[in-house]
Amino acid sequence: MNKQLIAMILAGFAVAIAATSAFGTKMSIVGRIQSEYSHINIEGFSSQSTVNDPTFFSSWGFRVYEDLGKGFQAMAMIDFGFNTNGATQGSREIFVGISNDAIGTLKIGRTHAPFADFAGGWTIDPFVYTTLQAAGSGGTMIASANGLGSGAYSAVNSVIRFTSREFDGFSFAVLFMPGDAEKLEAHLGGPLGGTGGNIGETGGEDGEWDVQVAAKYNFDFQDHKFQVFGGYSRDNVSTVQKKVTTANLKTEEVGRVGGVWSYKDFQIQGQYEFVNNAIGAATCSDAAALGAINEKETRQCNSAINPGGDGQVWYVGGQYKLGNATLIAQGGMADADRTNFALQRKAKSFTVGGLYHFSKRTNLFGGYQRVNVIDRNETVDRDRNTWTVGLRHLF
């Protein structure tokens, strides 16, 4: 592609944005980019240093709004992820929706789940989207690869999501994934062929709908700020999932409760999660995991619950703001009760580090994370040490 063609495309975008604005629609280009130097050592296995964006924090996209009058607003989002080594992750959120200041927001398409961006999850993890994040190999938040996107940075296909506005401190969010099919699976990799890997990501057997619901309550008392939250996630096992695995999969259920307390420049946050009949193992970044993608044990995705297993995960952290800097200490444990007794595992971890804000859009981050794995199968009982420092910018 030559320079003249690139210039014509960019000029076309500029004209389109100006034209839509003239007709009452506002469209903006949004994005973020991050790169970090990280060193990960898994005892008895390997160590690795890299300069990259291993969690695919980086992305760019388009955000569109149109004022419909009487408090209503149409909205749409297209977001694509990438990393700083040139790899593309593909789509993040892609949805169309409508919002009302007095009611809330309805989104239809591909969106984040309430467990990710509404109640707990990445909203209380200051290291989210870094190698030090609590989800995945950090071992202190679930990182399910299930259809409902309980992981910190996943999005969910084929959903309808409503998020209410706050009523006297109370708000809620609910997400539905329709699965109105008895035999077919509406994705590549199902009975009709293809190479896709998201088996059963269209609801449950015989047309059952997956659901995730969460609620939170905010209130203040003098200089103290409190938030309590909870949620429930139900991922119905699909026809295909039952056939392609020997794990005797059943409907997965996840429960979550937690809270946040803030006092001036100090904050404490935490949550507890219980997983029953897990569908799919956890996701975690290459840098934080090491090992081949299919080697779930050596990749050290410590908050994974193997298919068909149960488990519980808890997380607690504290933050203190000192000028432009935020000092952070956090940790917790994942206790995976596997279907195979020999594969039962606990992972305890703690993380220390900080963020430094050069501006509202640019910050520097870094820290250290130690994960202690207590595994009944000693061949994969590998503790992990991680150091990282990185820089990010939002635009």
C-alpha cells in the first residue's frame, strides 16, 4: 500500500467523522498502547525475559454516539486488540446499543461481562492488563475460558446486556447469551466443521440461555467510601461440549461477593469466588505462563479449574496514593479441587509494586509477583517469580 493511498484513506476517515458530526452523530477514534519489560522464572522449568504487551492491553477502535432526544442516545463500539510485537488478537467489544440517563444502557453484540467490568474483576485490580494481574497465572481471581467471559479481559459473543443507572447507590447488570438450538452450534468448529476452538459458546443444550447477573451498592460515611458487590454466573453445558470431552461436563456455576473501602488516599479491596463444575480452563498470557499453549499444567494458569472440577478463589489488596504515585500490595489464593485427586492444587501469591501517573493518559507501572504452587503432582509443582516494568498511554 503506497503513501498516497494511505493519505486518501485517512482523509476519508476525517471527512466521514466531520460528516457524521454534522448530522448529530459523534464518532471518535479511541485506543491505548502499552509495552512492558518482564522477566518470569518458573522454578525447575524455565525463565524468560521479553519486551512486549503480553496481555494484549493495546487496542484501537471507533466509538459512536447519536442524541435521539428525550434523554435517549444511540451508541456503538468497534474495538480491536493487538500487541507491540505486531500480533493481532482480533475483536474486543463490537456492539450497538441504546442508553437513557434515567434508566441505563442496553448493548447487543459482543461485550464485556459484568464479572469483568462492573462488579469486582478488573475494576478492583490496579495491575489488570499487566503481567502482574490477579487473574490467570496470578492465581487470585478466576479466569474462566467459559462462554460468559469471567476472565479479566475477555469479551463475550452473541449477548444482550443491560446495565442500570445508579439508584440511591444501587445498580445492577445482567447479561444473556441465547442458545436457541437443539443440535447446531453457531460457530466454526461445531458439528458442521471448521477450525474454531470456542466450542459451545452459544448457550446450552436444548436451547438453554446462559446468564450472568451482578449488583453493587455504593455509600459514603464522612470521609469513608464503601462498595459491596455480588454476582452469579451460569454457563449451561452445550450438546457439543458433552460429546467432545471425557470430563463429564455439567452446567458451570460461579458465585462472587466482595467489597471496597476507601479512606482519603488509602483503599482496601477484595473478593471471594466459588466455581462449581468448571467448563474450560483458565486463560493467561504467554509471558506469564511459559510452556506450550496446550500444556495447561506447565503454563501455570494457577486460577484454572480443570473441566468438570470445583474450586474457590479469594483476592485482597491495598493501595495508597502518594502524590502522582500509587503504591500497591495484593495477594490471595486459588484452591482447585480437581476431578482427579492427584491434580488437586493450591496457588498462593502476593504482589507488590506501583503506578506513577505522568498525566491522566500516561502512566508507568512495575512490581514483583511471587506464586507458590502446592501441587499433589510434584512434577508440575513449580513456583513462579515475575518482575516487570512498563509504560502505557491512552488516546
